[in-house]
Amino acid sequence: MTRRNFWLGVFNGLFFTLADTLMDSSLVIVAFVGHLTQSTFWLGLVVPLRDGGWFLPQLWTSGYLQSQPRKLRLYGQMAGVRLIALISLVLAILGLRDRTWLLVAFFLCFGVYSIASGFSGLPFLEVVGKTIPPQKRGMFFAWRLALGGVAAIGASMVVKLFVDDRGPLAFPYNYALLFGFATVWTAVGLLAYSFVIEPPDTHLRPPASFVAQIRRALAIARADYNYRHFIYLRAALMIAGAAIPFFAVYVQRQLGGSLSFIGIYLGTLTTAGLAANILFGRFSARLGNRRTLALGAWAGLAMLGVVLALMLLAAPLRLSPLAASLWLLPAFALAGIRDSGIGVSGQPLLLDIAPPAERSLYLGFSNSLLGVVLLSTGLSGLLVSAFGFLSIVVVALAANVFALYAAARIGETKPASLYEPDITHTAPDAHAAP
């Protein structure tokens, strides 16, 4: 059963990574919104809405989910909402001609999709905690990202073809096709995970209100040193990541770079992340998730150093638009390595810290709080408008340094085998399809 659940989860990640590449929030969706508005506020809102929508609902969900022996039912219900939102987005792109109304429709559909993802995020992580042995969680997330990355390389070529001004389809039909492909792969990924065999949860708590969950979570955060510094670490990394969507925009608007490089940047980010995934998975098993996450933070620091050097040296060196565009390639490679380190070890580290009896609350509170942080990074567009592109890179650098400090403060987590329940023997009727 463990092997079956492991690979179903991996294939789920493969299809979702493929879909996310076709609708990459840092590049593809930002470019789409850039066709509809020149406002940096709306551009800066895309990534926080995508990721914040996933994080924010989880504390509210935890009060209900902690009383349910099986979590996949809620996951399945939210799958339907997510697919309806994506289909509605494609239809809006095909049917609306007014760019203002299309912008409104985009944020409405994209917001519903993101929030529904948040309601399904907690049951997904709960099922991972119950069905994947602790020592294999890092490798589980690594394989999800790695196999998805292989498929995403091909997807990045498709993105490059269709977002190019000289591509076969004009705006907005090129984006409608990309988002339509993403909808199909999202449906396949949701279907794959519905076949996971979920054992009934033996660590149940009665349903609790949102306020009661907040009070308990605050008490836990004050008492659990590792948990508190984990939140600091992830929050700082999110603030540091807010600068990434502006890298390509800076080169295009300030240095004359070409839109055709979007697909190249996406391919670079994807390939670098792919190469790092399995390596980080092995690091997770040997070094632990805290050290693996710290390595990702170091890659982020190097990424920001490359971009800062471009901003400071572009004028003195009189860089051409092509040279400036090429300069960003190592920055996106480091971004891929950074994202890989976070993706492989971030959630496993939280699962290491959280005791099974309080898993819903630990996951729900930290993810909802981090969702607030992500939404606050939506103000990055206002920061850029007021103080320029350099300001967001400086803020990101300071946040990245703090993230490394927080990572150093987290102590070794208790070996999972000492408190994890035995999940290798389950009843034959434990197949909980949504």
C-alpha cells in the first residue's frame, strides 16, 4: 500500500507541475496580465493570490478536518470547484473582448481556483503525513517535482512558442490554449490522487471553531521553539521570493529585453529545479530537512546577488538588451534551485515538527499565517512603483538573510519513528475515494 500511495502521489505531482508550468504565475500569468494592464500593482498581485489562496483557508479548514477520520472526501469536493474555475477562465478569455472585463474575470476565476486549492491543500498534506513514511517524505516531494520537471521542460517549449509575439496564435487565444492544456493536466492529477488508499486517522479531535483554533495555535507557537522558527523561516523566504516575478519585467521595461526570453527563463528555471530535485531528496534523507531548506535559502541569496549586480552594473557596462537578457539566465537557474530546496524540504520539515495528534492545527495555522504573508507581498508592486525595481531586490536580500538566521535557530527535530503511528497495516476497506 505504501508503494501504491507513494507513486500515485508522485504522478499527481507530475501532472500538477506540468499544469503549473503552462500557467506559471511568475512568468506566464504575469505576461498575460501585462497584456491587460500596465499597473505594477496587478502584476505584483498574481503570485500572492496564487500562493496565498492555497495557504489562507487552511486554519479554518483544520477545525473541521481534525474530526474526520478520512480527509480525501474534502479533497475530491474541492477538485470539482477547481476544474470549474479553470474552465470558466478559458471561456472568459475566448468570449470577452474588453480588456478591463477580461482582467476582472481573470482575477475572479483565478482567485476561486486558488482558494479552492487551499481547501484541498490541508487534506492533501494530512494524507501525505499518514501514508508516506517520514524518512521517505523528502524523496516523495523530490520525485513529484523531478518527474513533473521532465514534463515541464517540454511544456516550457510550448510556452515559448505561444507567448512569442511571432507565435502561431495571437493574443488572447495563445493564452486560452495554454490555460486549456493546464486544465486537462490538472484534471488528470486530481483523478490520480483520488485512488490513494487512505487509512482512517486514529488521532481525532472534536470539531473546533476558527477562534478556538487560533487560541490553541498561538499557545503552541509560543511553546514550540522549532515550530515558531519554522514559521519565521518560511515567511522570510516568501518575502524574498516576491522579487522573482519582477526580474524579467525589469529587463524588458528598463533594459529593452525581448518577451521571447520568457520561455527561455521558464525552461532555465525548470531545468535547474529538475537537476536539483533528486539531489535535494537525497540531502533530505541524509542531512535532514532543516539543512536542506537552508541550502535552498543560500541559492536564493546567490540569485538575488546576480540580479542586484545587473541593476548596479547595467548602465556602467552599457549592456545591450541581449546581454541584459542573458545575464538573468543564472538568476533563474538559481531560482529553480531555490524553489527545489523549498519544495523538497519545506512541508516535510513541518511534518517532522508536528505531532500526529496536532497535525491539522500545526499545518493549518502555519500555512494560513504564511498565506497572510504572501498576500502582503502583493504590495511589492506598489513598492516598485514608488521606489523602483532596486527596492524590491534590497528588501528580498534582507529577508533572505533573516531566513538563513531562522534556519540556524531550528534544532534537530525528534526522530519521526518515535512518534509516528504504524501505517503499514490497514483495513481492506480503507480506500477513500472522493
